[in-house]
Amino acid sequence: MLGDKNVMTNVAVKDIAESKKFYGETLGLKVEKDSDYGTTYSSGSDGGKLFVYPAPTAGSGKATVATWEVEDIKDVVSKLQEHNLEFEHYEFPGAEHDGPIHIMGGAKAAWFRDPSGNILGLSEIA
């Protein structure tokens, strides 16, 4: 039913102006549509979209709200650290760490937060 439809991630934020700077400048996402209700960003070449909107519950979740698949996680982490982005550190059974990068078998992942406290992730699958 929905398997042939594109999906969009929705991210609640506390401060829309601060979020525009973070998602647009720090992460480099392109604004697709801006309205009184929020901002839609495009990401990637396969129709990925992220809708950022103001809400009082922003940042209250304890799980990852969006993950970007990357080819070279070490390079992306390094570039984001140049923007003073801090990465999360989690302990998972069997996981190893290379700085902020978590290595779990053939997968590598890293997590960081947006200004509202939402958890965002990076993933590299070997």
C-alpha cells in the first residue's frame, strides 16, 4: 500500500530560526519549502525529505529521529566536528569505539543532537 510512496521524516524543534541555521548551514540540507508551519528540506538524490516544525514537545524523545547513510562516516564526523558538533557515546554489547564512531560488526554509526535535543544519526554499512 505505501511501499511505493516516498516517506518524510518529521522533526519537532523548539526554535525554528535556530533550527534553520543548524539544518541548513551546519548539516548543509537544502530548503525545499518554507512556510508558517515549518521548513521542508531535501536530502540526498532519492527524494529524502525532512520536515522541521516548532512544537512544545521538541527534543523529548530518547530515540534516533533521522539517520543519514554515508559512504565515509569518519570523514563526515570530522567535518561536523569542525562545526563544533558534539557526538553521543553509547554502550552496546559487543560494540567497539573509534572516537565517536560506534563499530558493530560490519556497521559503523555515530549520533549527535540538534539544538532542540533531537537525536540524529549517521550510518555506514560495509
